[in-house]
Amino acid sequence: MAKKNRRKFGSEFKAKVALEAIKEVKTLQELATKYEVNAYLIGRWKQEFLQGAAKVFEDGREKIDQVEDNDKLYKKIGQMQIENDFLKKALTRLQ
């Protein structure tokens, strides 16, 4: 008995189908026929898309804040390295 391979759908395809489902121009069954995908699966993609939509706006600001924090830390590390080198040179001159 041959085993059927499951089709794997990429995120771009899922988003495209979910957006069409959200527009509600066609029914889920019509979309299922058009894309050769189960209507239940399209409904699930639509639901996941709507639940994750808020993350698009939240993650952007958090990443910017994280980058700014990293920049401050790198700047501080650089400053401390310069001070450390200066103190090493001063110590060798005193000896």
C-alpha cells in the first residue's frame, strides 16, 4: 500500500488564501475548489491570520526598542574597552 504524501503549503500561499477568505467575495467552498484545498483548512488559516494580525504592529516596535538597547550596550562596551586600554597604558608608564 503506497503512502500518500501530504502537501505542504507555504506561508505566502496561506496568507493569499486567507486574505481572499476574509474578503468574503467567494465562499469557503468556492475557494476550496479554486485552490484545491479543504474548506475547513481555509477557515482555519483565516482564523489564524486574524488572530496573528495584531502581532504585525506589536513586533515592529519591540524590535526597534531592542535594536536601540543593543546599540547603547555596544557603545558602552566600546567606551569601557577604550578606558581599559587607557588604564593599562597608564599603569605600564607608572611602573
